[in-house]
Amino acid sequence: MIGVVGGGVAGLAGARRLQERGYDVTVFEASDDLGGLAATYETAGDPVEKFYHHLSKSEETIVEWIEELGLGDNLEWRYGSDAYYVDGVVHPMDKPWEILAYPHLSLYDKFRLGMLVLDVDVRGGVPSFDTYERLEDFEDVPVREFILDHTSRGCFERFFKPLLEAKFGDRWESVSAAWLLGRVKFRGERDILKGELLGYLEGGFGRLIDAMLESVGRENVVTGARVADLGIEDGAVGSLTVETGDGTETHDVDAVVVATMPDVLEHLTGYECGIDFQGTVCSVISMEQALTDTYWLNIADEAPFGALIEHTNYVSAERYGGEHLLYAVKYVQDLGDELWQKEDEGVEETWLSGIEDLFPDFDRESVNWIETARSPKTAPIYERGYLDMVVPYDLSEDVASGVYYAGMASRAQYPERSINGAIVAGEACAERIGEAE
């Protein structure tokens, strides 16, 4: 039997691929719910994710899975809209004339920014089209240094720096240029007149989790089951011990896939991962009417949130019984952060007061409900030297034969964390287990 620790996307993906290779697989999930960050809330219509989700065109593996699981007809591609809030004004940033009209960058700034987005290095006056091919070449380059060298000071001060601060807080200066380049490449197709094409699953990504569970078989997934120990003898894993509401039980295993955060891996095996992670406080605010007409609003002004994502400016409010759904979100690098320490009511008051400061016409009486979710480890901090710290899929040399890792510290989640990366990691472990025979 192959034991899988963790019932998120990576664990379920690895389990399915292992079953296809003929293995007997059991998935053990410590909580009572599956899907991890893809869990949902109920609305007046379709459920909505607790943490915002969409797909970029570059995420091909998850699209293949959606097709494979019979949900292909439910995958919708539509154009998302982006804007930048600066000095009390929402500036659309999708169409060429909108970008040209943006008053906080010069024409030269916009030219240099555009060339970077197009993967063209114009330093020295001679365009180069292969400078940015290998992200690894920029792994040890500070992001500030890279932006100043490859774009302009205006781009750095008035475009990138607010975004970096919103994403990584006071840790942004440790981030590598490789992450920034990878983020640019990760973004999908962009139509010059319509913006970026993004994917969403009709009914929400919870449907993907349900379909993955059904494909693995509910009888092969145990919830409320915390894996407390791995039995390792003579350099090989041979058992795992699980704590459930009914007591403690031990299972013989031929291999184990740890598809969770690296602290669980460390607890089970002693393997230490040097990657730092950041948490997220994320609320869904249901409103009677729309706040803006844009999907993704980056905030450059003083505000308690780094971005406002108005989901129903991307997916129609009709899907949600007419509710207009807005995500307010902040990344937290230290769990001592004042916002993290607040109760949900305090967080929600902080959001509403922040929205009122930015949008004086906002009427909080129009709010139907607010639900708040937190995750202490939502995403890695992509610091310089990150690739030296990723956890290998196959840990036979570092831990013991038969131990594999498919969690968020794996190579598949670089340079951007995604559901697609989770599936890739699960598949990679299944492939290596098959090759080890």
C-alpha cells in the first residue's frame, strides 16, 4: 500500500496516478475537509472559493485534468480586467490607450515596462530576445536591482514597488528577480484590446476537488486522520502511524507521499526545509451592488489590503443569486501581525473602514454578509537562493527509500504557487514511485 499524507489537490492527484499504475493507495487527511485552499462558501447561488482562484492559459496540466474528469464543458475562459488605485483614482490598465493614459508613468517608463512584459531586453539599445529564457540565471539577483537595471526608476517606484510590498510586505527586498520574471511568464494569453484571458470552472473549483475524490474513491480517503509517525528501518519506510478519533493505528506501506507543508515533513522525518512561508487573511464580502467595474484592483495607496478582487466583475453576479462578491486580502509575513491577531469581526471592520476610505460613496448597509478565512502558510516567500531550498520529489537520499514529497515546497510550485503546480507535484511523485520498481 502507498500512503498519501494530505488530502489536498497534490495528494489526490498523486493518488489517482498511482492507482492508474496499479497501486493500492490510501489518502490520510488530518482535517475533516478536503481540497485545502480550494474550499468554498455557500452563496445565494453557486458556491465561491474561500481564497480567490482563476487559471492562466499557461496552466496546461490542470486543464488536462478538468477534461479527463469530465468537466471540460464547464471550463470557461473570459477576460479579466485589471486596474491600479492611486491617489483616489481607479486607473484601468488593460487596453493600450488605458496604459498610455496612466499618469504615474512616463512614456519611457511604459516603453521599458512593455519590453519586459514581452521578454525583450533593450539594454544597450540592441534588442535581445533570449536574455530572460532561463529563470535560474536570475535566482540570485535582487528584485530591486533587476527592475532598476531592466526597466526604469519610474517603473520601480510607481509600479513595481507597491505591488511587491502588497505581495511580500517588508520581506520584498529579499525576493529574487527570478520570481518576478517567472510571474510575468506565468501570466497567460493577453489580447491587446481585451486584456488577459483567465479560466474559471462553472460552479467553482470545489467541483474539481469533488471529481478528484470520486476518481480516487471515497473509500480510499480517510479524513480526520493525522499521520503522526513514519516507521523507517534499514534506510526504508515500512509503516505509518495514524491518529483518528477512534485511536491510533499503524499501516504497513511500500512508500509514502507527503503532500502537505514542509513542517509536517520535518515532523515526520526530520528533513528541514529552509523556505519561509507567508500567511493570508482573506474575506469574501457579499454586497447588493458592485463596488467597481474591474476584477483585480491593485492598491498603491495606504490601505489595510494589498488588493481588492471583485469576483463578480469576472463571473456574473447572476451565478450567485445576484450577490456581488468582493475579496479583500492581505498577505501576512509574521503571525504577530496586528490584522492576523484580530478576531474575524475586527478583520471585517478593518476591511469595511478601508473600503470607505478609498470609496467615500460605499454604503456598508449594502453588505449582505462577510466570511473570513485565514491560512498561516498560503505561499512561499520567493527569496534569493530559493531553488537551493526546494524539497526534492524523491527523498530516498535525504531521508529514506520510499519517502516522496509533493507539497508546496516542491519544484512544481516555483516560481508561482498554483493548483496546477499541486497537480504537477502529485504526478511527479507517482511517476518516480513507478520508476523505482
